[in-house]
Amino acid sequence: LVELNIDYRQTGVGGNNSWGALPLDKYILWPREYTYTFRLRPLDDPAQLPKLSQVKFQTPKK
């Protein structure tokens, strides 16, 4: 079994201390609709990785 979890963003893990303070407002993901896209491609040859990591894909128009 292979499980892959891809998150768009992650809210802050704590405020200015580690004793229960909330993250600062600029690091909170407020409730709203978030969308993003990603693409998975098979990697036949690990030597391709540097080249493939530079490929820019067009995002679909809505």
C-alpha cells in the first residue's frame, strides 16, 4: 500500500510560544475555498529529475 498526501498549505503550528498560543493572524488559514492543481509523472530514469523539476505547466483556465 502506498499513500500519498499532498497539501496545498499548512497553518502555523503555534504562536510566539509553545504553550498553547494560537498562530499569528498572518499564518492562519482562514475558512474559505482553496484550490490548487498538481501533476504526477512517472520517472523512468532518476537522471531525468533535474530536467523534469524545471518544467513549467500551463494551469487550466476556469
